[in-house]
Amino acid sequence: MLLSSRTPRTAALLAAGVSVALLAAAAPQSATPLGIGDRLFPNLGNPGYDVRSYDIAFTYGGDNSKPLDAVTRIDAQATSRLDRINLDFSHGTVRSVEVNGSPAHFATSDEDLIVTPDSPVVPGQPLRITVRHTSNPVPGKEETGWVRTKDGLAMANQADAAHRVFPCNDHPADKAYFTFRVTAPKGLQAVANGRPVTAARAGSTTNWVYRTAHPMATELAQVSIGRSAVLHQKGPHGLPMRDVVPAKDTKVLRPWLAKTPGQIAWMESKVGRYPFENYGLLIAEANTGFELETQTLSLFEREVFTRPEYPKWYVESIMVHELAHQWFGDSVSPRTWSDLWLNEGHATWYEALYTEEKAHAPIAKRMRNAYSASDGWRATGGPPAAPKGPKHGEKISIFRPVVYDGSALVLYALRQEIGKDAFERLERTWVSTHRDSTATTADFVSLASQVSGRDLSVFFQAWLYGKKTPPMPGHPDWKSQAVRKAKPVHKSPSASVQKSQRVQKSQPVQK
């Protein structure tokens, strides 16, 4: 049975392989941190409830070096008896907490906010939590999800930083609807995921409200505040598009923005209708070291579009990579972080396919180069569906080359194995079957077997979990380099490899 984000969390967690013993801890007897037992982020997420929606209000005073006042309201449903309720939250000051309208005691432990309601919450009971707190954009011992831009703020919460911005159940297994309310000084523009609801002037400030029409993982939340221009255009089938750019750069950026409708049409020709209510680019004056697929509003560094040494095909491939994530990662989200390859492998695949069709760069050549480096990537980062996590105290990202080109290589091998027609049917069926939901690697293996009409479990076991890269179907001459000699895919990295390298190094890759 395929479980959606609206399935009660107990069933969803059991399907994801979380132990019964951990679920039994849903009613903790002491104020200690909890987690749902994700292999890569074991302390994130919390058992015992299913979040239905977030309503988050931020008040920004115009200085991105000072904390924002914030109120987070969580509408959830209990799936277990809860004497205490754990939320993921750190890097802010909690001022008060209410549960179902009554004041509640609270304490912090590690990166958890532990709330004690005045009476236990029973399974099936509505759970409305209101937390009044601050949200601090200044990094401390750990990075916050806020990105400080030249003129304000933006968010980049992937993978584990949303709870350093607002209290939440910070795991993609628990998707929810979002409403954002942002108060900012006159002259600034606030934008967020989803559709605009209102923008009301109140003295020297403006109050903005945005609401999503589809559920979203916490890591994909986006709020931007700055001296921005919001530019509108239409995409395929009249899709509303809004791009958010530095106001002074509208002229230089418009030609790039004009490419997005065609890119959406191209993606739709491959996998079907765009899955959300709108789309656009958020271009920020910040040095993040990456681009990010925040839902309906992908985050890009300004320099991607302004550095003259970047070829046009390369910039477009970056745009398509983040666009492809709207289907793979955003609409269909990973049930666990070990399923990350489904996000990044697919986004890299369509990035490479677009480059092949538009810039005449053969995908087979890129995949052969990836095959050559694959054993080295697996040795460093683990196999695609079992990536290595950071060791305690280390700041090593899970976003390594093996989940980018190394995982696109798995998709290439699959297409070689089952044929182009079956592969394309699989892709369309995957995004339509799991739309607005979460899915696992096992779900993908099962669907691929069903669509192809043959059991592919042995094929996937080798390609997704093997320490060594299996022989490539149709290319017996392809060889993997010795691990000590493994090299990057390109001298000028692809969008996907660039992203993985940037995240690890925390600085732009040198071309």
C-alpha cells in the first residue's frame, strides 16, 4: 500500500522502517530529545502526531543581523497518547507555548522543544500548538536556515535547518500545508511559497500573506524579504509565474527568466503536467554556494546569471535541474533521507537530457565519464540509496557526487536495461502516482518492476546498494577507474556536481 503524507504517521513510520520501540516512545516520560530514527538524521522528526498545517508569522525590522519576532501555529492530529510533545526547534528563544488554547510548560534539550500540555493528548485528538518565539538569522555553532542577502533575507533549509528557523516536525516524511505572514518595513518586498493572499499597508509596514495549495516538506519552505521586484509572466496552460529579483537587475535578468516557460513545457513533455499552483525563480544577492529547489520558488545566486564565463547552456542546465525537482523531490518527496537519490538523481538526469537535446552534449558521454568515477564516489560517499552520513561532530554534507551524477547513472542503466519506452512510462507513472506525497526507494523498485513487466530487484540491489558499480547494460567496454584515481565528471562541473561540491566546500567551485 502506498502511503501519502496524509496517512497517519504511525503507519507511515512503520512503512519507512522505524522501529516499534521508537514509536512506543511517543509518550516520553522525561524531557529528552526524540527523533523518528532516520538513518542519516536520527534526531529529526518526532513520533506521535501528524502535522496538517503550519501558520507562521515573521516580523522583520529591516536589520538582518537581529532576530525576527515570530509566531508559529501548528495544526496536527495525535496518532499516539502524548504526555509530552516534541518539536524540532533551536537557534531561537521561546517565549510561550499553548496547546489547544491552554498555556503549556516547555523546556529545551539539544535541538528539541519539549512541550508538556496541561493534560495528555489522546490518539485522534486535534492538536493545535502555538509557539511565540524569535527566529535568529545569525549563524551560531550551526548554520541557520536563513540566508542573509545583501538587502534582506531568504531561506535555504535543506536538509536539516528548517527547525533553526521555526518550530516544526522537521522531516520530509511529514508534509503539510503552509501559510506565511510577513510584516516588513515599507519599501521592502516579502514573498513566500504558494499564492499571494493579501498585502496590506499598516503605517510604516506592510503585512504580506502567502498560502500553499499543496502540501510541502519543511526543508522546502521559502520566505524572502528584500528590495526586490516581482515580475510576472505566463507558463504553459496559463500557469502563473512570478520571479523575484533584485530590483536593480531586472533588465539583465529578464532574458534568463523568459526561458523558464519553455523549460517547463520541455519537462511536461517528459513527465507530465507541472504539479503546483505557480512557479518562479528567486534570485538573491548572496553567496550560498548552491542553488535550491524551494517549492514553487527556486533559490538562485545572482552570480549564476551574471558571470560572463558561464556558457548559456550551463546556466540553463542549472535552471532545469532545480525545475525538475518540482516533480522529483518537491511533489514526490523522499520518505527518508536515504531516498535522496530519487531527488538528485532525477534532477541530474533531466539536466543532462536537456543539455543533450539543447546543447548537443551526448548524455552517453557524460554517463561514461560518471561510470569511470563511480567506484570512487561510492567509496567516498556510499552507494546511491545508502549514502554515508556525517560522523558526529563533522560537517560533511550528504550532498555528494554519488547522489547526483552517480544516481543519474543508475537511471541511465535502468533505461538501458528496460528500454526507452518503458523507462519513460515509469517516469510519468511515478510522478502521477505519488504526487503530493512521499515515496521510498522500495516504491520505485516495485513500480519499475511493474511497468517493465519483470522483477528488477536484483538489478536495483546491485546498482543502488553495491560497493562497486555493476557492469553497464549495453556498454561492456565501460570501465571504472581505480578508487585512488577517481576524478570529477567534468573539468567544468555540471550543475549537479557543482552543487554537491559547493555544499561540501561551502564556497563556489573554481572553474
